[in-house]
Amino acid sequence: PWIHPAAAGKQRVVHLGCGTSLLAEEMYDCGEFGEIWNIDVSEVCLQIMRTRNESQRPALRWVKADLRDSKACDKSGIE
């Protein structure tokens, strides 16, 4: 995919505003990306994605955070 040249081989990739996008799943399946953190403000979207990926892609991380709120980012573990 288009993201391969920019992010392949990186230790951590952060997908901001992930919603229910397939991007994280495709990156995980490719096997050439490190930790993949998926960030969204919608708990509904995140729960859909957790459920959809819990058995096939358990290493994907799903975090509810509003990046406009720096305190929320601190609590989420996002660096």
C-alpha cells in the first residue's frame, strides 16, 4: 500500500482517527510494521474493531483519546 515506503520497518505506527478503517488490519497482515496504535474518539468504533480483530490480530492496540486533549493522551500511553 501507499503507506509502505513511509512506515514499513518503524517500531511504532499511530493511526489517528482510525474509525473502522481496514488500514491497521492490512498493515498488521503485511507483517512489516511494528506496534500499530489505533486512536479514535469513538468508543463504538473502537469496540467494533477490538471485537473484529481480537482473535486474528491481538497485537493491535485500540485507544480512545481526543488528541486535542493532552491530558487524555498522557493517560492513554501515547508517546
